[in-house]
Amino acid sequence: MSIRLNTKYLDKFITEEELRSMQGQVSDAAAKVENGTGLGADHLGWYTLPVDYDKDEFARIKAAAKRIRENTDVFIIIGIGGSYLGARAAIEFIKTPNYNALTKDSPQIYYAGNNMSASALGELIALCEGKRVTLDVVSKSGTTTEPGIAFRVLRALVEKQNGGDAEKIKEHIYVTTDKAKGALKTLADAKGYEEFVVPDDIGGRYSVLSAVGLLPIAVAGCDIDELMRGAADMKAELAKSGCVLENDCYKYAAIRNILYSKGKALEIFVGFDPAMTMTAEWWKQLYGESEGKNGKGLFPTSVIDTTDLHSLGQIIQQGRRIMFETFCDVKSCGCDISIPTDSDNLDQLNYIADKGITVSRVNSVAMEATCIAHTDGGVPCVLIELEDRSEYTFGQFVFFFELACAVSGYILGVNPFDQPGVEGYKKNMFALLGKEGAEYDAIRAKLGK
Ligand code: PA5
């Protein structure tokens, strides 16, 4: 397997006995996922997805990606939350966060509809000038305000670029939404845009291995067969043992709940490479939306080191002891750089250079040093080791953390598949924007508007 859990820094925080004592809860939670007997069981489609996916649609995704790579200069993924985070995480992890600057043979890739910033949208419109633009609008509900507005604006741009020619426009707009209902589905049917499906039984944050993630990831030139193979292999591996001491995924879920029960309120995802930045964002949404309800849940946050060791490192080392960290250590980033010897040695780095220690080696030593320091400072450090930044490893990573999240959420006693709390701001926003309806009238009356 390309992913392993290493508990070597946890000895002084969790005993083997404590882990063993979680076996019953872990088994119950895992059975709820396996048998569909827990809360939100109608949203378990992600669990079988790595092996049970629509092969015809998969082939269509590959064909569409090939066309887009040939006829597009700027490819824009319009979506928010689970409708874009997984794709962006995968592209930046597998390729690079500097994708647009470094890619030569693929369309430039941008993201829209994940905020309400007029300047962000305006800048995107400006950079589309004179470029062949293709849109992939992704929304399960088809009614989310942020992507809805961005799609209206960018669709007008694509229509204008193609002189209003319906056939040409169809080559530059793709829709990923519900298979049967919603405003986006209705529009796509009417206009004849090519459609891909967000399966009914898969929520946004668990959807990266569906068309939601696969089309953009394939457009970026990643091998989506390898991605699915990684996820399927991880599923098979994790099915081998239900023992909390042997199954890394269950062990991680148990560790999180033990630390939570000991008063830890925050889990910090730690990457040691900027390529992990969006992976951390994906992970934060997955865990935050899945567990943060009923007054419960670890607050998921993230740092990218060594960068953040020079900012948040201070509070992690010596602030309130309310957090633990989950380090994701990528063993090989596929590149290394030697450090030149300098006869003046004014920066006193020859002690590294003379020994032939490379930049990657310094990074991995920095991670080890950080784990030791934070452990000494009273911060439990979970270590997840990843082989590399391949598609295969990313597929394994996704399934590992999705299953761990579901099991962990069930241990916590919540429904890991709903997100009722996100409606709060929406209702107020609709009311303040003057949307019609008794519900919004009541909010306006309450707010005195
Ligand atoms: O995980 C989720 O369900 C959410 O983050 C959604 O993905 C997000 O709110 C976007 O919803 P939709 O795809 O319906 O536009």
C-alpha cells in the first residue's frame, strides 16, 4: 500500500489498551458503513464507487477531457465546496500548484463560483480575453448561489465568444449535476450541453471519484484509471481486517476519537509541501462538514510547513494544549535539488552542502524535528506516510480519509453525511437579498428589514 499510519509519536498520549478499548465502537461504526444501517445511509455511494462506477460515463469523461484538451485554452471549473475542492486538490497534488505556469500541453485551469468576489470573477473574465474558454459547471443541487451567478456570467462570455452558435457553444460547456432534477439539469437538457452525473447517493464532499472530480482531473492530464485503481486497492486492503490495531483507517478514526475525548478540540492537517495546500482544504471540508454538528466535532484546520512553522508553529508549540496534528509525509516528491558548496560559507550552510544533503532531505528532517518538538510540547502527532504524489496514491488517500471520516463520525454519534448547518447563512442572505417567500418575510421581520 502507498499509505501507512505510523503511531511512533503517540506513545505518551495513547496506550495500546485505550486503542483496544475502542474495538467495539469501531466495529459498530464500520458495520454501519458496510451494511448501510447508520444515519445518512442513503449517502453511502462513495463506499462502493471505486469498484462500482458507471463505466460508460467513465469512458465519456475521458473522451470529453481529450476534446477539451484539444479545443480549449482556458478551462474553468465552476463549483463550491465538494463540487470543486477534490478536483483542485488532486490536480495540485498530482501535478503542481504552479500548474498554469508550468503546463505546456494542457489548457490553463481556473476555478470560479467558489466565492462571491466581484474582483476575482472580473480578473478571470479579463484573462479569458482572446482565449478559447470551456466551462465545467458542477452543482449537485443546481441551485447554489455562488456557482449559479458565476455560471450566468461566464456562460454569457462563452456564448459571445462563439457568436451565439448553439453547436459551437455546446463544445465549450459541460454540466455535472443531478441525473434527474434541478435547475442546472433543466438548462443542460434544453441547451443540449453534455451532462455528467453526481450520483444521488454521494454527497459533495465525498464526490471526488465521481464525474465531479474525474472530468477536471482528466483535463489536467492525470491518469484517472490509476486514481480509481488506487482507491479500489485501498478499499480491498482495508477490508482485510476489522481489528483496530491492524486496520490503519480504523486506527486513525479511533485515535481521533480518543484524543477528542481527552479534550483535544482541533485537529491540524500538516503538509510539508505547497502541493498539499488544496489537499488540506479538501480534508478540512470532509471532516468539518461531516463531524461538526450537534455541538460536537474536532475543528479541522491545516498548516503547510515549513512555511507555517514560522507563523502558527509558535502557538502549536507553546499555546493552549487543545490540538493534535496529523502529518502527511510524502516520501518522494519526484524531484530533488542538491545544495551547492560555497567557499565563503557566510550562511554557514556548508555543514549540509558538504555532506551532499539535498533539499528534500532537509525537508524530511524538518518534519521529523517538528514531530519530536511538538510531541515534547504536548501535541500528539499522528503520522500518515504516503509513497509519492501519483494518481494511484491520491486515489488511496481519498478512500482512506473518506472511510475514516465516516467511521469516525459514527463513533462520535453524528450523521457524517448531512450538513444542515450550512443553510443558516443562505436563508439570511436570501432574505436580505429580497427573495420572495413567507420564510424570508419572517427573517426580514425578525431582523427589522
Ligand atoms: O459537501 C457538500 O455537500 C457541499 O459542500 C456541497 O458540495 C456544496 O455546498 C455545493 O453544493 P452543490 O453541489 O449542490 O452546488
